[in-house]
Amino acid sequence: MRKLLLLAFAFSVLVACNSTKPAASAPVNNTATKSTYWQQHVDYKMDIDMDVTTYQYKGKQTLVYTNNSPDVLDRVYYHLYFNAFQPGSEMDVRSRTIEDPDRRVGDRISKLAPNEIGYIKVNSLKQNGTALNHDTVGTVLEVDLAKPIQPGESVTFTMDFDAQVPKQIRRSGRDNAEGVALSMTQWYPKLAEYDFEGWHAHPYIGREFHGVWGDFDVTLTIDKNYVVGGTGYQQGDAVVKGNKKTLHFKAPKVHDFTWAADPDYIHDTMQVPNGPLLHFYYKKDLPAENLEHWKNLQPKTVELMQYFSENIGEYPYDQYSVIQGGDGGMEYAMCTLITGKRSFGSLLGVTAHELAHTWFQFLLATNEAKHEWMDEGFTSYISDYAMDYVMKTNKENPAEGGYGGYYYLVKSGKEKPQTTHADRFETNLAYGIAAYNKGSVFLSQLAYVIGEDNLKKTLKQYYTDWAFKHPTPNDFIRVAEKVSGLELDWYLTDWTMTTNTIDYAVTSTEENNNITTVNLERKGLMPMPLDLEVEFTDGTTEQYYIPLQMMRGEKPVTTETKILNDWAWAYPTYSFSISKPKSMIKSITIDPKQRMADIDKSNNTL
């Protein structure tokens, strides 16, 4: 999601698509992961009948769930996300009690009338034909099974449910601020994820999502005048009967299904050379300036798709959609929902961010509730580089904005470790900066630690190894270790599991027999290797590199760079010699390119 200035929190994207192309092939690649890795599988078949006058819909769901775990399961859980949009819900109360509520939510949920709330009501649920006991607890459906699911076993759940689309407040809903009729995200009973850590049946309080990989087959009946964009490929033409039409979509190998609909959508397409067909849905009543922006967005989105495919991994589906809707920007399967009344720079920026989420969180499906910095931070990093590329701004460090946000958070005293659950931050400010800014710095600074080329190789290998899976932070850092040949557990630990800070200083120099000794000090708790530059009075410079002992190696450096002895973390001071007198030295600088997130740069140069 897109940062606004240094502190901005981003918006997430909804996704929708329309195509008659065959399903893209997306096999799981297990070659570089341990044979012990497993993940659950679920296939959805849903028939939905939407009434656009009442915003209520009826659903029938057949769900085939395969237990690939080594565990026997005696319960399952479903997410009922729309139940969050009711007065007194956890989302409502949290928004009214947090120090800095999201202005889009505020106290709006508490004021919803009965015909404006959201709900999903499960009328019946069966396991292989046997009725089940179930209990709706807020946004989670707790289900007792008639028979435990054995390892390797597949079972079929059939469900009838009724639902109502809430007035648009956060991401989902009807009649958003720009007049989009339906932004249908997290709108169906969604089976919770079960993995090596157990169940992840988190209540919907304000953050993001986690889902089970599988195939979706969705039939939607809706008013015939509505234009629909959604996850998946449209199967044939719509079937019109009276005032309604029925659309059929299939989506292979996804962990979510989203759609949006409005009677006044313009629908444009643009082909990515040797890539997917892009779809654009936006309202025809937008101001003329905004309509022009949406036209100009289309060729730039082609460039963005090409950039991400080249620098992370090839986009595996045959289409992608950018859809006006929601309340900002949010990523979903094969598409995004974004608000449309923006300057061109903002429209392109949010599209770049949300499209990047296709790789970081959608294809590399981390648990956003636990590892929010992996999807938001990685996305912020790569989308900043993509924007620099498509706008040809040629910045020395396109991700530099993330550093400023991180420094602000450190000084605020409100920082919590990035391992904090996304809903447990005391403030939205602390969450936003930890996820977006500090998460972006994680990658930018990792390039400083292991080398730019090694980071580029790491991102590509990470995609190769972990696309269509649920990677964890350790999975990523292990890829970086294998690519670089360096030990990096210290980096993951200090940066993400603590609030330790980096602060290195050039403290003094001493001269003896025309040899200058440079004295350095580690003032912060977090260790780092050091790049140093010495500038001489004649205008020449020398580069030095001090390896961190616990890395057990060095990053690639130029042949002109002088590699010094390792610095062991427990030693707070370090000294090295320059074979010239002090009078010939103009300055000594730690990290001259400022890629290290040193919180006090006033002592970096002597």
C-alpha cells in the first residue's frame, strides 16, 4: 500500500478480472523447500444471487477441504468478515477507543442503521451430508465436526447463507464515497487457515487477511445493467433472464475471490506484450481530468507489470484488473480496488503499490496479521523502485522515504517490534510505520548488508522457492543466506523482533609516525558491518569495509575497497589505521551512501 509522505499508511487493494482465457497454470514449486513443508487446500463452488435494491444476497457454497497436515482436525473455522460492520463489533469498539483512529472508520460503524450494517448469516452447514453444530462469534464461525478430518483426507462442506452488504466504511461495502455501487471484498464465508502453527481464526478488527490456496468456481446473478469485474476468468457470455443476468467465473490457484460492480463502469483493456491482459474499470461520471488520468494510467500499468515480472518473477495469470472502488487501495486476487478521484501521480502510485502486492502477499502469501511488514514493507520497497523506473526520476535511493518514517517512529517512543500482531499496536501510527516504512528499510538495508546484486538475486529466488505458498520471515532470510553465503539470523532477529537501534560513531583520531589511527564506537545495540569513506585534502578518497564477525563472511566489494578485520559485536570500540598523517585527512564518514538506518548521523562523520 502506498505511503503518503514519510509517515503515510497505505491503502490496500481489491481485485477483479474478466476474461474468457483458459486458467493459468500455477504449480507449486517444491524444489528449494524442505520436503516437510505442507499447506492445506480448499476448492470453492458458490452460487450467489444479489439484490441491488436491498443490497442483500443469498449464497450456496460447496467447499472441498483437503487436510494436508499431519494432524487430525476435529474443528474448523470460517471468517465472516461482514459481521465487523455492526455497532458494538470489535472493529467498531477498537476504532472508538484507539488513540488515533483511521479517519475512514472513526465512529461510523456505531451509527449504522439495520439496513446499513453488514452481516453473513449461516443458515445450514453440513459435512459430507451430515448437519453440523456451529456458533457465530463476532466475525468467526466456530464449527464442531461430525467426524474428525484425518491427515490426507478430503471432506465436503455444503452451506446456505444470507448476507447484507454494509454501507462502505472500510474496504468493502456499497455506495462508496465516489459512488461505486458494490465493492465486494471478503464477502463470503471464508475457511480459516491451518498451518504448522495451528489455526489462524483471527477476528476482523481492522487489519488484513490470510487464506487457504485453492480453486474458485463462482456463479453470480445480478441486475443486468451492472458491469462486473472480479477475480477469475469469465466463462462464456452472461445469461440474461428478465431484469437479471448470470455470470460465471473460475479462478485457479488463488486464496481469495473479489468482485466489484456498478452500472456506470467504463471497461477498458490493454495487452501486456507477452503478458496478461489488463482490465480497467472506472466510472464514466468522473471529472474530465480524472477520466484522462485513467486513460494515461493504462500504458504505465503495462510498464509496471513488466517491471515486477522482470525483477521478482513472471506474473502467472492471464489477466489483471484495476478497479475503481473501496476506500483507498487494497490488493486481492488478480486485481485491486482503488479510489479514482486522484491526481495522476497519486493514481499511478497507488496502482504501483497495489500491483506489487500481487507478488508480496498474494503470490508469496505471508500471514499479514503476524508478518505485516513482509507484505507492506516489501511492496513499498519494490513499488518505489518501480515508480522510479516508469517515471524516469533516477533517484540514487528510490526507497529513501522509508528511512525518514522509521527515524520518526524511533524518536516518537511508540515503536513496538515488527513481530507484534497487526491488531496489537497501541497506535495506527506505530503500525503504519513499522509495516510500511521499517519494512521497506528491511530490504533496502539488507542490500547494504549483502550487496545490491545479492538482494536482487534473493528476491527472484524467494519467488521461485515460495510462490503459491505461505512463507515466513525465516523462509525469506534463509533464501538470502543461501544466495549470499552469509549468516543473517542476527539481522532478522534485531530488526524485526526487537526495537534495538543502529548507532555507530567516529569518535577520534590519533597520529603516530605519520600513521593515523581511527577510533570507532558502537553506541546502539544492533550490530552492522560498516562501509567507510576517507576523503583526503587533495580530493581523493579511499573506501574501507569492516565485516561483522557474526556474518561469517563479507559482502562483495570493489577491488579498490580495503577489507579490514572483523568487528565482533560485544566489543563496543574498534580501531584501524590509515597510512597518512592527520593533516592529509579531510573527513572520515561511516556509510557515505546512507543505506544503513543509523539513528544519529551527527556522529557518523569526523
